[in-house]
Amino acid sequence: MRFGVAVLPNQPWPDLVETWRTLDALPGVESVWVADHLANPYRREQPWFESWTCLASLARETERVRIGPLVSPMTFHNAARLAKAAITLDHASSGRLELAVGSGGSGFDHALAQVPRPEPAERSQRFDDFVARLRALLEREDLRPRSLQERIPITVGGNSRSVLRIAARHANRWNTYVGWQLSREEGRRLTRERNALLDEFCTAAGRDPRSLVRSALIGHSFVAETPFASQHAFRDVCLAYEEAGIDELIFYWPPEFAMPEDAFESGLFERLFG
């Protein structure tokens, strides 16, 4: 099982920098991700920094962890500009970029960007075209410089059948946030079912299902998991999601974020990953 951390860009800048340095110093943390919205979709009154500007600083302030947005929506990103930003950040980070994209679920982002929110079928087709275009641009030999990595890994985020098909065709990683206010049992069941469906879509697309990394973002508002209540609870979550087909778990920072007060053991995160 791999482990990553998602950081919301809602802290004062010096605190964000200190957070990135702290996470880079924890050997058990393999990746650090920054949420990419124009504002916090759930807490609009919060301060909120722009993701790709944060990622440029994250590349400079860290040496080891892989970095990326989680996820950059097609809502306000042009595929060509995003490809150039990705290649630039790949150089800035010495080849540590992970490029995660999504179809755009935040209505507030659509309103701020003043772009229409298409119906599900149209949105799915647009996203398929967006990811295919992004992949093609990243692989064009006539666009210079080329990325430091032979191939920048693309993550496709989301839960719908159409997203799973797109991931099977185009992605190196699929990321799920599991759902919204799900019970622990329901979240684990849905994850198993989606992974089985993803295997089918990979086979239909002519690829080995094992070639697609499966990743889950664990937040208590999404699914009622409490991985940092104790070492036993952490082990239980890891084993359950591994059994459900997940290769990587991504947790929020700070680890007590949105967790019940009685379901968090102080210092456990640092002991687990330090």
C-alpha cells in the first residue's frame, strides 16, 4: 500500500510551506497533492490559494515526494495550457509530477469561471475528449521541452461509470473519493464494486487491469472511516481497502481534519509515517 497526503490551500502561506516541508521529511509519505478549485466548494468564506501556483512552490520546497493537483478540473483548464504547465512543473520538480484531472464537480467553480455546466452525457464526452487531448499533447515530439519523465503519469478522478471507462482507456491511475456521507461498510462495498467494473473496462480496452493504479482519497465527509483513531483502526482501513482493490490511500492534512474528536490519536500520523 502506498500513502499520500492531500493539502487544502486554505492556510496562511508560511504555514503551507511548513506543511510541505514537514510532509517531505516523513519517509512514509510518498506523494503530496493540492486541491484545485477556485474557492472552497464547501466553505466559501475561507481563504483559498490557486493550486498550480502552490504546486510551483511545493516543487521548490520539497526534494523527495511526488506532487500534483487533486484534481485539476476541465472546468477552467484548457488542455494545451495544462499540458505546458505540467511539463514546466515536471522540470521544476526534477521529474516528480503526477497530473490528476477531473470532469469538474463544483458548481461554484462553474459560476466563478462563468462557464456552463453541461448535462451528464455531454460532460462525459467532453471529459473523454479532454483527457485524450491532454495525453496527446504531453506525448507530442514537436513540443519542447519534453518532460523529464518519459511519460507524465495521468490520474483520472471520479466515481461514475463513464469516468471509469475514461480511466481504463487513458489513465495511469484512477482516484476515487468514494462518495458523500457514506457509512464505512457502504464505502468499502462501492469501492470493491467499482474496482471490479474497472477491471472489466480495462479488459475491454485491451489493457492489463493491473497496469492501472487504484487510489482512494479518504475523508470523513466522504466515508465514515477513522484511520487515525488508533494503530488498529489504521491497519483495519488499510487492509479493507487493499482487499477492495486499492493500491494507494491519500489522507487529508492535518490528519484530524473533519474527524470526530474522539476518533483521533494525537501524534499517530507522525509515528506511522515518520
